[in-house]
Amino acid sequence: MDQFNALIHQLSQHRSRLRLGYDLADLQHVVDQLIGRPLFKTIQVAGTNGKGSVATGIATLLSKEGYQAGLFTSPHLFSPLERISINGIPIAQEEVCLLYDQIKAHFAQNHFSFFDTFFLIALLYFKHQQVDFVVLEAGIGARLDATVLVHPILSVLTTVGLDHLDILGPTRDDVAREKSMAIRARVPVVLGAKAVATPILERAFQQNAPIYFSVGHDDYLIENAQTIATAVWALKIHYAIPISLPELFQIQRPPFRFQEIQHGSIKVIFDVAHNEEGMQSLLKKINHPAEFVLGFSSERNVDAILELFKASLHRIYLVHNKERGLIEKSEHFQNHSPMSIQEGMQQAFKSAKQNETTVCICGSFYLMEAALHTLALL
């Protein structure tokens, strides 16, 4: 649809709220005008890693109980439409365009950042569709995140790690302090095992927010499932919302979270681990020599990620692609020859055949689609 593609192209030019000259107060005004006091109940999920999986899992369980469950996530893998869904069904292109026209009439500058625009479209869509619940995945942090503009019945903090330090850092406590703003007065909060930090506990006590601690696990997939289970328990205890909990391994998760496929004779693992904490968890699961095709966006601490591989027997292929936002020129390439995605994939698969090893494609969300195209799977 030409109108939709033109809109996405326009919004793609507007990534930073600061450069566009508006703040959360301006955005709050638009939310008040468009949404008012929504009838749906909101659950906000924030954290460094795992928040997309946890948000998706909670929304899926709500929909299985017969509720209309809206879900807002980011980033997307293949289409921006993935960011907004109800009971697993993405919003239509036509709906996005219609709702955008309603939104821009309330804002003098006629545009927002990409993230904020889709957040507003999501809220308006969920309001029109009269959903019962909305699960919002926070973007970066929480204090300055658009998702804090809707008051939740439950807050979830999955993990706190060293990511986006240029905005949230430089220390783990700084990151925790930013993310702690997802905690509201007297609203229960679920803390993942890796989200327990002094600033978060202090905020919870100050806000008189009941705390539910989730159980940790070496396997991050199980740890995410435990956080989902704890959130379900909190909803039952505080609001008498009946949700049946399946076996932990059966809880749905988004694609490319340790997703395995067989490509000919070679096992391929896709994973969107894109920061130090995520990569540490991934390497615990892959404890045998493997071929790693890695691609990262420029804001990542690539030095710290590459340091994790020094003591391993893994072979790495660092790829770049300007169109997909993967680092092009950097000191990170000093010890690794920069490769195109196609070249990196070819070398990894050649080595995998020779050494009978696994290929792991990981890093940025925007690497995944290109990798599937290279493998002729998309």
C-alpha cells in the first residue's frame, strides 16, 4: 500500500524525540486528548533483556482465557505492523494510516518519533477495538519512555543490564534507577531474578508497591517463563484474574529467541542477543564450538560482547550493512575483517560443513530478515 509505505518512510526519518523538539508532557497531552481514561487494563513490561518474550507470553495467556489482549512491542523483525496486535493478529496497514491521520491533527508539528507514533496508534487502536487488556513493552528505560503515560495494574521488570549506557548509564545502578520508574504507587511489581537492584527496591518501597520476586535460572528461556508465571500469579492474587498457566516450556515466545532450524545437514540457531548480558546467556546454552555470525547496531558495546568470545573455541564472523543499521566502520573491525552479511554467512556455513559445527546467527533484530533471505527461507 503506497500510503502506508510512504508513512513508514517518513517516520523512519524521525528516530529521536529530542531532535523533534517535544517531550513527554506534550505526548501526555495527546494521550489525554485521544485516549482519555481507557477502559482496558494495562500491564507494562520493562527491562534490558527478555521483555519482548515476557510481554508476548502474558498477552498470549490472556487471549487463551478468552480476553481481548492487545500487545505493543518493539522493535519489529519484518514489518512495523508486528508492533501492534490483538490476540496475535497484527494491525492492518489501512488501520495504521487512518489512525495516524487522527493523531497528527492533535499535534502542531504533525509528526512524532517512530516509536511514539506507533505507541499512540496502538493505544487508539486498542481503544477502538475495546480490548480487555493491553500489554506494553517499554522501549529504552522507563522514566522517559512513552509507555509510562498509561497507568498499569501491574508492572514487570525482567532484567537490568548494561545496555544503552549513552542514555541510561554509565553504571548498572543508573540503568536500574531509570527502569525503576515503571514502578507506580501501590501497583504490584514483578521482578525478574536479574532485575533485583537497590534503586529498584528503594523505588518499590517508596511507592508502597507490593513486590513479587521471580525465580532465576541458567537458561534464559526458562527464566523468562518463570517471570511470566510470577506475573500471572500476581494478577490472580491482586485482581482475581483467572489465568491458566501451561507448562513453562509451552509458553509462547517471539521468534528468534534461540530458534533452531535444520538447513540441510547444518543446525542453525537464530537469537537476537544483542548486548553483553544477552550474549552471556546465549553462550551458556551453546557450550560447544560453533560458527557465530554477528551483527550489531552502532549503540551497542561491541567491545564487551567480543571480549566474551576470547576464551571460547567459537569462530566469529562480524558482518556490517548500512541499510540495516549494522555497524559499518568501527575499531571493532581491527581484529575481524568486515564482511557483508552474505559473505559472513557463506564463510560460516563453509566452516560448519568442514568442522560439523552449528551456525549461530545473532545480534541485531535487523540481521534476522537478511539472514533468512540469504538462506532462501524468506
